[in-house]
Amino acid sequence: MVTLHLKSKQPERYDGSRDYQIIDNWVASMDSYLAITEAEPPMIYHYLNTIFSGEAATWFRFNYSKKEPATVTWADVRAALLAYFIKPNHTRRLRDQWAEARQIGSVTDYYTYLAQIAMQLCKISEEEFLDKFVRGLKPNTRTELEFRNPETLDEAVKWADTFDSRYYRKSQRSYRPFASNSYQDDSRGEPMQLDVLQTTSQNTTAPIQIDAFKTESPPTKLTKLMDEERQHLRSIGACFKCRKTGHMARECPVKTSTLGNSRRQ
């Protein structure tokens, strides 16, 4: 018979965290490590005196510094540690969380949350887990699962996830926050102001306003410039063709044919 000599990695130092999962995982690591190394008193005392840090180190020295190392066993220290660092009424708190658990996000997130509680309680049967899982699902998903009546937890999770994903994804696609003819904010900004002159054929007595600074669309044909219009363009140094500033009519890059009748400046 060949005996294998395993070289195990030492557990991380425990700092006194009261998170149950951290405590439970650390204690399990210590159980395996001390079993593999076959540690016995008084070496257990000296090893434990190096593996604690922070509040846990203070706790250990307070309770065991005056004890004879040969009398300190891991079983006694483990029981005392769990009694001190695990929060009071821990099991009751877990039961309350189990009872109040409901699906809010995805099926996977809901199942994972229940599984974490069940692993800490250690007394949840698969039948109880299955019943709780179905009861806490979203209403439509729960109805689907009750109709299918899954016999195992794996079936329930698979069917619930498939239905939930399809049903709620379809609902989100068809959802509209407003009716098709309702008001929606227009984020395109103010209507563009063109700098072309008003070119209607209708007679008007209102003064003609010229904007020589904002031209974004192609100009249309223009009527003959009135003296008032010509004087205004000349006063601001604007082109008689395109009505923009910065150049004269003879230097205008816009083709004359697109402007209709124009005058030399």
C-alpha cells in the first residue's frame, strides 16, 4: 500500500469577520488542514496563535493565553469561536430571509439567493427547496411552473428560466411608455433659420428681416434686391448673392445660376 504525502496550503488568517460564509469556509479549511498535518497539542495552540489576526487574535489571546498549551484542542477552540463570532439568532435570521424571499430579477439570481440560504441552514430538503422556489417566482412564471408540476429542482429551474426569459423579454419589446400619437420631447433643437430673403410673390408691408449668419440649406431663387435690402447687406459686408459675410459677390463660391437674378456689388 502506497501512502501519499499531501502538502496542503495553509488556510488564510481569520480576522474576526462575522460573515457566516467566511467563518464557515475558514473553519472547514482548518478542519482539513489539521487533519492532513495530524497536528496534536501543544502544537495546535502555537499554530492557532499565528493563524488569527485583528479581533480574532485578541479574542484568542484573551481566552487561551493563560491555558496550558497541551490542553488546548481544535475542537474546543472551534466551538468557542463559532459561539462568539456568529451573530445571535443567526438561524432565525436565515429562516426569515428564506420565508420572505421573492423573485425580483432573473430566475438565476433568485435561485442562487435561495441556495446560499439553504447551504447555511443545512436542513433544507430538496422537496422543501422546490416548494419554496416555485412559490416565490413572479406570478406568470409561477403559474407556468404549477401547470408543468416539475418533480425535481433542476427541472423547475430550467423551465422557469426558459419561460421567464421569453415572456418578460417579449413584454419589454412590446412596451411603449407613450401612445403613438402622444407628445414626445424633440431633442433636435430649434428649427434652423435660413438666411435667404423672403421671396414670396405676395405683397406685404412688413419689413423684410435678413439673417446673414445662419445658412445651412441651398439658397432658392431670389427676387430683385430692393434698395433697403442692398443697403443693409452693404452695411454688414455681406455678399449680394448668398447673403453671407466674409466675401464679396465677385468672390462668391455659389454658382450664379442657382440664385436667379443677382446684382454686382
